[in-house]
Amino acid sequence: MMVLYKPNIEFLSEHAVDPDKRRYVSRTEGPHHFIDINHYGKYPFDELPHKWDDAVKKFSEDSLRAYGIVPWWVETMQQRLTKAFKEKNQSNILRMSAEIGHYIADAHVPLHACTNHNGQLSNQQGIHGFWESRIPELLADKEWDFFIGKAEYISNTHDFIWKRVLESAAEADTVLRYEKELSKKFREDQKFAFEEKNGVIVKQYSSAYSIAYNQKLDNMIERRMRQSIYAVACFWYTAWVNAGQPDLKNLANKNFSEQELKEFEELNRQWKNSTIKGREE
């Protein structure tokens, strides 16, 4: 599959963030990124059916969307990616591959499976970006290992993604509790620092505090990133196999249409000139 994905790595990298951009444009996009699964009781949340039709029958679609639908949306995107492979439509394959990667990665973030998604309920506002952005930006390139071996075929993608969501939900309490504990050991001027980011001096969690938190979490963030990389590769591979393993050197629609390019441009324009619709992550 490298013959398709490696030459298009820049497109995949650039458009993997399109789902986040769409959250600034569409109110219906937000629920695709999370599931506040603790709303449905206690782990392992047996009150919530994993089959979409059963869940809708029990809670209604509006209620499900209010608390997030990421595991079901990953399945929807997998169906779309498989269809794109069956049609041998390169532009659709690349677009669906980039976007499903985003949603799969979101499902691996503990605070995407928790009502207290940004510490807003525990006086820990900003912990979401701390876990998801600040620490990876500080450590990923220098210290973390993202070589995870070959992708494997997933016989049951439904069970796979729900297992990962439940793992995230189980770790959410640790993410919040450990930061609360660590915060008691650092003065305010030690916890935060003014550092340069993209040419601008900003206040953010200090390097010392970030490293201490990562150590306390026993490298949880690196593990979840590695697991998400593996999952994305496996979902791509599984879609290709289920589509009949089409020859990836001989695909149609290798160039995006003028209409598709205009849609990308319009998404960027709306994203740059809008505010997020729905909850912040």
C-alpha cells in the first residue's frame, strides 16, 4: 500500500486536520470527535448498546449526538473508505484515509471519552491541550518511538474501536487525577512559563511541569499515540482487503476535480474566518 500512501504523505498530513476545521463550519461535526461515555453510568458502561440502531432505540439519535458518537462515526468512515477502494477512486481514498485517521486518533484520547473533557468541572481548564498538544510537541520528536511494525487485518472493526474507546474512558480519571496531584507540588510560577511558540511569546505549561506530568503518567501519551498509529494503518489495510485488494498502481481520479479543490479552499476560508461551533476540545 506504500505505492499509494507514501507519495501522498503531504496530502494526508495536511488534510488529516480537515475534520477539526469543519467543526468551525458545521454544528453537526463536533459529535464525530468524542463520546462522553461516562454519561451512561460506570465502566464498562453496559447501559449503552454498542450497536447504533439499538442505541438510537434506547436513547434517541439527538441524545446520542449530544454526548458524542465517535465509535459509530469511525465505522461509518470505514464503510466510506472501503467503498472508495472498491470504486478505485484515488481522490476519495486519500480524503477518506486522512479523515478516518483523525477520528480514530480522537478515539484514543482519554479526555475525548469523558464529560470533563477539558477539566472544566474540576478547575483544571486547559488540561485537554496540555495532554494532547503541549507534551507531544515537547517530547515526541526527541524522545518517542513511532515505528510500530506492519499493519494487520482487523476481523471486527466494530469491537476494535469500542475496545479503544473503553480504554480511553478508563484512563480519563488517571489523566485528571494525576495532574491534580502534581499541581500541588509546583508553585504557580513553576507550573507555567512564558515561552516562544510559532514566533509568539505565550503562557503555557512549563517544560519542567510537562516532563514531570509525562513521567507520572508513565508515558501514557506516547503509548496512546503508538496505538492510534497502529489502528489507523490497520483500518486502512482492512478497508483495502475488504474491497478486494484493488491494484493501487492503477486507480482512477488521481487528480482532485476543480470542484473538490474549491471545497478544500472554501473549508480553509471558513475555518480562518469563523469560531468553533459546539464545544471546545
